[in-house]
Amino acid sequence: MFSTSTKAAWWLATFFSVLVTAEMPTQTEAEPEFLQALENHTVTLGRDVHFTCVVNHLSNYRVAWIKSDSKAILAIHTNMVALNPRLSVTYNNHNTWKLRVSNVQPNDSGTYMCQVNTDPMKSQMGHLSVVIPPDIVDSATEGSSAQEGGSIRLTCTATGLPTPAVLWRRQNNKPIVFRHDGGREKKVVETYRGESLELSHVQRNDMGTYYCIASNGVPPTVSRRYQVEVHFIPQVKVTNQLVGAPLGSDVELQCYIEASPKAMNSWSREDALLSDKLAENPKLRVKEAIVNEYSLWMNLTIKSLALSDYGTYVCASVNALGKMESQVSLHRLELSMNGFGAEEPMVSGAAWQRARSSPTGTRPAASHAQYHHLTRELPPQIYALVIALLRYLTF
């Protein structure tokens, strides 16, 4: 197992050891024997570990510690031979020797031997494996943003022992979408394995947080977040392009916006930004509600409508790629006293003309009055349509 020079060095060290105090035992004495096997250890980088060697009937023989792969003698009895301050040997003055390795490093991995200098030599071996928790190396990604339809490549390099596996996952378990052939074919997965994640023909719903997770069975598992941005010209859509409301009422104009990169959003009227007037005119209030990374609702509330509040309102969004806007026409919905003894919206058209030319005292049938009672709590726009229908049926 060992070369002649190694054996000679071993015996020479033993001979000059201060611990050699007696002659070799006679043939009639009991031979040394190991009472238990040498352990195998798997230890995390930086921790301490020790091997325990228990030998009975040692007599005047000596115990040596050797690193088998390098054939280096580490210690003889309690005398250290290796010049490594992280190695030490202890003896309980009976039959137990311990080799301690402090602050283990990767090069400490290997096979360790507890050997007795009998002829032939007796020995037993134990293996030390040093493992290293995963770590993600800082690496610049090859672009975490692209215009819609472009490509994005995320790179995550992990180190550790054993070699870590790298897993990609989106926040909130959103799907990872792979598109091919001009974006027409796609594959949807929840996770993806590999150091590089390539997304082609990206769409705005690919935006968000992506996690690189590295694990190798050695705790702790580590992760890093990557933010993916897909840029596009703003898109603006109002819920209703025509809104009617009576004087003195409150009205809310709703606007849905999608934009990336972040846009400047505003409501305006006659080239005046309403956001600039909020402090001066408390009746106007703009409220934004975030939907996701690239979309939001921006609603304008106008309180206690006055005649000057009617007109065209513009919801606009502008970013580095362009500008988009959409308009809402706010018109007056008039109320008048009707034959039911309550206010109702005035409705123009043929039905109203017939009502004006009908004989005085003409009233809807009782069933229509019942419908009126049931619809009084409807929104003004719907209420007006219902009343117009009732009038048409009546006249």
C-alpha cells in the first residue's frame, strides 16, 4: 500500500519518538485489535469533525494517523507530524485515539487511516466528505428588459459541493411561457431547470419577478430574484365613452391603462391637467388602483356636478415609447316632475313628443306605475331608458 520510503519514514519517526519506552512485545502477548470501525463523515464547510480509533492490547505498539490518498503521515501516537494547525490528536490514556479536523476545507476530503505498526500492519479507514452549501454568483444578466416581441435571457450561475441544481420559478406560481415560430407555438411550464432562462417573443404578461433557486441537498437553499420588464406603447381604454348625470350628483369616470416602462397618467379637460387643480378644487379627485406590474385603473370622481363640469374629459398616458389617450363625454341628464309625483329623467324623442301632444290628464296604466315604483332606485341612465319605454308603450 505504501512505498518503501514512506514506511521507512514512519518507522524512523516512531523510533525517535519520546514515546518509545519499551522493546517490541513477545510472540506470546495478545495482538492489538480494533474494537470499532472508523466512521465516515459528511461535514459542511467550516465545521469541525473527528475520527475515533479504539484499539485494545496495544502494548508497546504505536498508533499512527495517515491520509490515504496523499499517503501523508499526520500523527504518531499523540505527536503531530503534519504541519497543519487545524489537525490535532488526543488520547484517553487507555485505548482511544481521536484525530480532530477543525474548520474543514474542501482539500480535507478523502480517506483517513488509523494504523498500528504491527507486522504486517493493521489499519482501518474512514472517509471524510466536505460539502458546501449552494451560492449564487453575481452575474450580469444579458438584459432583463425588452420591447414586446423581443427576447430576454436570464443567467444564474450557482456554486457549491455537490454541484447545485438551478430551478426557475415565477412569483405567485405564474406560468413560464416559451414561444417559438414567431410566437405562434408556445410551451407553458411552472418551473424550468437550467442556469439560463431564455424567453423569446415576450408579451406584457411575461412581466414580473422570476426566481432562480439553487439547491444541492446542503442547507440552506438559496434564491435570487430577477425582474423582467416588457416595454410597449401605452394603451388606454375608458369604461364608457358617453356618461350622463344630473346636476348636483357625483359621477366617476373610469379609465384602464396598460403601459411599460412606467408612464405619466393624467385626466385633462380643455388642455388643463386636473391633477394640477386638485389642491384648488376639492370636488375633483383622481384615484389610481394598481392591477399588476403594467396596468392600473385611474378613476376621476367629480362631486356635486355643476353646469361648468359637463364636457369632454381626456384620459391620457405617456411613456418613453409614445402616448395614448381616450375620451369621455359627460353630458347633463335632466330631471323633471312627472305624473307619478316624483322626479324622473327627461327623455327626448318620439315618445316624448307624443306625450306632449296627448290630451291633458292622460296617465300610464296602473301596471306602468308599478314598474315605475320598482325602478326608482335604478341608476339614472337605466332609469331614463325604462321611463322612456313606459312612455312609448303608454302613448
